[in-house]
Amino acid sequence: MKNIILSAAFLASSILFISGCSQSKNTAKTSAKDTTKKGAVAAAAQDTIPEKIVYPPLDKKLYDTLMKRMANGDTTGKWPVKNAPYPLPGAILPFKRVVAFYGNLSAKKMGILGELPPNEMLAKLHGEVKHWEKADPKTPVQPALHYIAVVAAGFPGKDNMYINRMPSKKIDSALRLAKRAHAILFLDIQVALSNIRAELPKLEKYWEMPNVHCGIDPEFAMKDGIHPGKKIGTYDAADVNYVSAYLANVVRKYNLPPKIFIVHRFTRKMLTNYQNIKLHPEIQFVMDMDGFGPPDLKTGTYRDYVYHDPVQFTGFKLFYKNDSWLPPHHMLTPEEIIKMYKPHPIYIQYQ
């Protein structure tokens, strides 16, 4: 069996997209109503801003111990990765495992994040957090929402780039949900016919927030001009290094804790020249094993495209539905992942 997993998005007959929300102009209102509205808007904006935290100095001895534990007995010398920089104070990894729900709040078919009503979704996320804490009691869990903020679309759009950029009010809704769940928020970017250098800075007001982290998806980086969904896209280490350097600069500028930076991968060509990826104290890099399939297929993909290409940290993606399509019709459990995989994935994503 080939050690390649095709993603659900690539196999779909058409790319899911989200219609932009039109805004209607309000008619004239009384000054009292205007004042009430402004107060409500200000309160909503305040609700997306996390409280400032002063982080203690990094415990390097504990960090080294946890990195060695995460290697899960690997004897090849690949893990833990050598010569990686220590992170700045406030680093989440490897002190906690991140468990994230992926998708878009406006699309039921893009992932569990938007499939369920918010209260039900957050309750389910809480249940997964508890499951992982039980499976690996030595590693606390940080819940997360992984929100697709720039979506590869099935239509060209005004700029002919085949992407749909989520408006601020949509992203702010995800921020408020994350705050309710004591979760961090990832903003994921699918550039389609655009490029990461054009799209990343558009979200800088969110990168300035200490609770917002970044994900990029090579599957939808269509450098040859082919429409997204027709083939699997690609990023090079140069693209990854641009994102890392950009985010590292934001961290330094605003005195933030390190950003977690996720890159999805399920084929070799999705990320070229991985060995040239540069690490920074301001960034915690995660190579996330993407794609769906039965356990043996996912194991092969993790081995070939994550384990054998060490960068810093590893992630693992689970599909509630698509992982069970083929025999043995079984989605891997936290207990199985902890037992089977070297190194232990420190980032878990559910779609």
C-alpha cells in the first residue's frame, strides 16, 4: 500500500467555499441607539483581547527532559532534533500538548469546527482534551481552535486568485469562542493562486495577539496556476522561512510569547528542501501529518514524511469520518497514538 494519504479536500468533487456576507446599511437612528451600538461594539472588541501575562524564565532542564520524553525511545538520533534553539519564555511546547478542532464556522463540511453548533462543538473539544489527558497524564493539554481564515475557493473572485478571505467579524467570532473555551486560536491560510507573502501580512492585527498562532497548507499553494483541487500544491523551505521570519519579527516587536507555526504535509512534494528550514526562538515549528486513511496508511505517512524529515515538533491529524471509510473502519485513539508513534506528536488536530 502506498504511503500517501489524499486529503478529503483534494478528493472532493469540488472545493467548498464560503459566500461572503453582505452588509446592509442601517437607516438613521437616534443618538441614544448609536451610543448603545458603539458600546456593544466596543465590548465585543474587548472580548477578543486576551489578558496580558508575565511569563517566567524558561526552565531549560525541564524543557530538555520533556523533549527527550517526547522522542518516545527513538534511538536513531533524529529525535529530539539537535541544535534547535531554546524558545522564548511563555512557550507552549513541549510543556503542553495542543488538541485542536479544525474547520470554518460557516461551513459544516470543512471540519468539526463548523459542523456542530458552537456549544456542542466546544463540549466535544473538552471531551477530547480529557481523553488525551487520560491517555498521557504527564502531558497537560492546551485546547485550540484551528480556523481556516483564507479559504481556497471554487470560483476566481474579484482578484482571480480563487480564495475567499474571511472578514474580521468572522475571525473575531472564532476568537470569542476560543476565549470561552480557554483555547488558543490558529489561523490557517490556503493561498490558492495568490502567495504567502501577499496573504500573511493581511492578518497582522491578529498575529499581534499572544493567543493567535499560524498554520499554512501547501496542498492549496498552486504555484503553477492550476486551480485548487485539481492537484496537490507545494511550498518550499523558502516559503516556510518567510513565514517564520515574519512571525518572529512580530513576536519581538510586540514582546509576545513564541508562536506555534503549523505546516501540513502528506506527500513529499508538498514541502521541498525541508532541511533548509530555519528555526527561531520566537517560533515553535510543527510538521503536521495531514490526510485521511486507515491506521496502517497513516502510520506509513507519518514515518515517511514526518519522522524521517525532522525539523522540530510533530503533529497528527485525525478525521472523524474519513479515517473510518476503509477497513478496519477505525480512527486511531489517543492511547494508540501515544503507544505507536516516535516521536510523540505534540499537536493533534481533529477534522
